[in-house]
Amino acid sequence: MARAEMKRLALVGLGAFALALGGCNNAVSGGAIGAGAGALGGMAIGSLSGDMGKGAVIGAVAGGIGGAIIGDQNRRRDQRNRDY
């Protein structure tokens, strides 16, 4: 499979996954979207150094953790705003 086809497939998959997570809580959807975006970014950076797979894994882990943290913070902020 050509690199351009892989990128298109990854973007389509990420978009479908993000739409499927629309009903999940902020931490889960933030983590999943962060993991997908991190994997794509990691693939791009990893391909420059010759190890696209390793870059994708590192990006997915970092993006997933960051996305979950940000999603949870957003949920907490929304809850505080509703309580006031």
C-alpha cells in the first residue's frame, strides 16, 4: 500500500472513530481523538527518521494520555459551570 493511501485510510478511520465516540464522556473521547492524532503525527515524524511504526506508537500513547487529561479537565470545568 502506498504511503498516500495509508494516510488517507488513517484519516478516514480517525474521522469515523471520532464520530462513533460522540456519545462517550470527555475523557474517553479526548483520549481516543488524542491517540489518533498523536499516531498520525508520530507516523509523520517517525517516517522522517526511518521508523514510522515506532513514531506512531509513541505519538498514540502521548496523544492518548494528553487527550484524556484535557477531556477530563473540560468535563470538570463544565460541571463547575453547571453547579454555579
